[in-house]
Amino acid sequence: MKLYIKNMVCDRCKMVVNQILTQLNIEVEQIELGEVIIQQDLDEHTQTTLAQKLNDIGFELLDDKRKKIVEKIKNVVIEMIYQGDDSVDKITPSFLIAERVGRDYKYLSTLFSEIEGKTIEQYLIFQKIERVKELLVYDELTLSQIADQLHYSSVQHLSNQFKKVMGQTPSRFKEAQYHTRKALDEI
């Protein structure tokens, strides 16, 4: 049986979800961002208990097919940005999303906008900007290296996009003592 879980955006999320499933004696075959394959079907009581435990820590057990697809799109975007998917250099994000989700991009784009109130492109930009902020705070890479890692065409393109979203330049953000960042599931 496959379960879809909203807000699973990192390896720690996978670990926490796995712990909850183990506590409920649910045997896991595979766990990925937003998806868990378990060995048995769940009775109504176990499913309700699981849903409550997940909600208590900020996750949501999804049962709406459309929301499941949107969650898959989000997970593909997050993987592209945070796990340095080199295939983005060779193909467009829209093609990669359509390929990984297994649906036509036009359908995915319309559905995403309908459910989330923003386009996939906007979501991708917001996720990239959050990653830029994270990398700026770490202060391990130059802006040029960050631009390259996140597949921007130039430092200028990154800077312009950052300023448009944040209202300040990357260097101004880096100089600030208080860095405002958002959790991935809040974007």
C-alpha cells in the first residue's frame, strides 16, 4: 500500500515518519519524500491514529488524488534544488517534473496553480531563493558558485531574482545580522 504524506521535505522528515510507522507496528518497504510504501493495508483505526500522529508534528496524510500529485511536484522541485540534480543542466525543469510525475506538464501546471494559488515556476523560484539564503548564511560558497550550483545563467540573474523576491540584494542579506528564512513546507 502506498501512502502520500504532505510536508515531507528532507531526510530528517523521512526518519521521523519512519519512527512513527515503527511505533504503530507498520512495516515499511520503502520511504521517499512524500511517499511511503508499506507492506499491509491499514484498518480505519490505525489510519486515523497515523493521521493524527503525523498532524501533531506538521505532516498530513493525503487522500485527495490531486493533492498527491501537487505534493509529488513539490518533492521533485525540492530534490532538484537541494540535491543538486545535474540533469537540470541538460533538460528543462518542466520536462523533468513531467517525466518524474508521469503526467503532461500543462496538466500539472494547471493543477498546481489551482491547488496552490501560484505557478510551478513561482514555487521553483521561491525554493531557489530560500536555498540561496541558506547558502549565503553558511558563507562557504561565493555568489558565483551559488549561481552555478543552482543553475542560474549568471550571477546577475540570481541577484536580480533575489532582489525581486526579497527586496534586497544577496550581499545586503548576507550583511544583515538577522536572516529571515522560511521552512520548505511554508513556501
